[in-house]
Amino acid sequence: MDSPLTLQFTTKSAEETISLGKKIGSLLKPGDIIAMTGTLAAGKTTITKGIALALGVTETITSPTFCLISEYEGKMPLYHMDVYRLDGAEDFANLGADDMLYGSGVCIIEWSEKIQEEIPSKSIFLDIQTKNENERLITIKNWRYGEIKQ
């Protein structure tokens, strides 16, 4: 395994954010966890759409804000979690998400800072900051799969 990297990208449209998501998704392996942070409407679900496309998911990706966890089938399962409405790590643990976190799929957790103590240290940490209406600064930490060309 390569030593972990920190990567930074600037995207200037939703299409560029989805494209970056495709590049990320094409390199993910079963058991990978992406812990996402970023403000409301920063683009967490948008980048997830690209990751899902790379994983062969054909269903439309929507934010799981109200259902908390959406499961999609592709080359491997994709578990898309939005923990914004949870009160903390104990609520997350009570969801029984361990099978997903430690299973053979890919987990994407939006608002991961709310359950930080439940996030495995091997996770990939992805932060999205809004620079203006269309532009996003995306920082990926603990990335183990080499450089990504934008």
C-alpha cells in the first residue's frame, strides 16, 4: 500500500465535480470508506454521483437526508449515508452500520464530523468548501491510490 496522500482540487461546475467523483470512484476498492465534510449544498451528493457512476450504479443518486442510508448496486455495493439528522455517534452505532462500514462495499458518509469517533482511521477524508456559486475546493486526505489527474 502506498503511503497516504493529501490531494487538492478546484472544480468550477457540477459537471467537473461529478467528473472528479468518477476518477475517485474508479480507484476505490471494496471496504473503502469516504468520510465527507462540507457545508450545506457544498456538493457532497454531487461528487457522490460521480463516484456511483464509476462503480456502475445506474440508479439516480439523491441525498439520503431523510432515509439516512441509501444502498445502491453496481460493481460492488455503495452505501450512501447522510448523518446530518443524527444526534451523535451513539445514534449512528444504533443504526447497525457496522456491516456496511466493514463490509465488501464502498461507504460514503456525508456530515461525517457528527460521528467522528465512529469513523475508522483507514477512511478517506474528503472535504468540500464552496468558493463561489459554482467553484469548489475539494481536499482529500488519507488517499492511498496515487495521484489523480484533474
